[in-house]
Amino acid sequence: MPGPRRALPLLLALVLTGGCGNDTAPDEAADPDPSSSDPATLEAITPAGVAGVVREVVGAERIVSYSAAGESDSVGVQVRLSGRQVLVVTVQVTGDAPIDSCEDIADTAMGGGECETDEDGTILASGTAEAFSDDNTRGSTVLAQSINPESGRVVYALYETYSPTPALDPATVAAIVSDPALAAMTDPATNQAGADIELTAPGS
């Protein structure tokens, strides 16, 4: 996709890589919750693990290709859907949580969206913004983030479409970042669920 018109606040970890892979038939859906697992059995999340969660929420039939995305402090995946649509989901694996409350995002690109704080302190925000790419004059972007300042769990998602009507709404994108399996340390079943997904390495 063309370069971004501007940097979107609180999405600095996103890297839109250009490679692609092919999806194969998913195994039985798994929805592991790492918070209920023995910490000694957890393992670092992989791009395939992130891809598996995205596939479960979005549906394999809607996904055209996968590629890895992330930087030194994040692990994620870029997913291309039919048409000119792309979804990037990243999990922060090092560093502190960037915000402490919904008030911290009031003046950002997501300030006009929805934001709520769960009983465990997780901040969930989602909303729409202008299109991300310079040549995208008709489409829009959907953003979502799930952040727990106490545990340090940080998950971002950015979905862009060139269509006036997004195929993924904020509630769906929020459901992805809210999945408890998306965490820096996750149940091995999370990574295994996406092991059959072919995806390229960042920058390839």
C-alpha cells in the first residue's frame, strides 16, 4: 500500500510489510486463555499465533494472504482480505503500557470512538478514522486497542479499506484485540492453532 498520510497515535508498533502467503484449512478452533494457564507452561507468542486468532475471528474464507508484521518490541501479522483491504494486528512484547485510562486517548485519532475499562483494568478502545494511505480517497480506517496497564498486555489493530463501506466494523476489530490469547506470553495452543498458516517474514 502507499505510504501513510500521517502517523496514527498509539499505533507506532505497526509495520505494514509487503509479503504474502497462502492460507490452508484451519484446524479445530482453539480459544486458549493464557490468564488461566500455569505461567511455567506459557510461551512467547509468534506471528502464526496472532494469525490463528485473526483467522478465527474474521473467518478463513475472507482472508487472501498473510505476512508477518512487527518490530523489535512487537509481534504481529498483516492480513489481506478480498478487495483492497488490509488488517494489521500486533502484540507488544516489551515495554510499558502506553496509557493508563480512556482519558489518555481523548485527543488522539481514536478520541471520537468507544472506550471502556473492564473490571480487571483492561482499556478497550475502538473507532473509525480517515483512510491511512495517501491514495485512499473513498475508504476509511478502523482502529482498536486493548491495553492493561497493570499486566502490561498491549494489543493494537488497524484495518483499512478502499471501499466507502468497511467490511469489518469496530466491534469486530475490537473482538480481535480483546482475545485473551493475544498476549506476549500465551498458551502453546495459541501458536499451534496457527501453525498451518503460511506467512512471510517481516521485510521479505
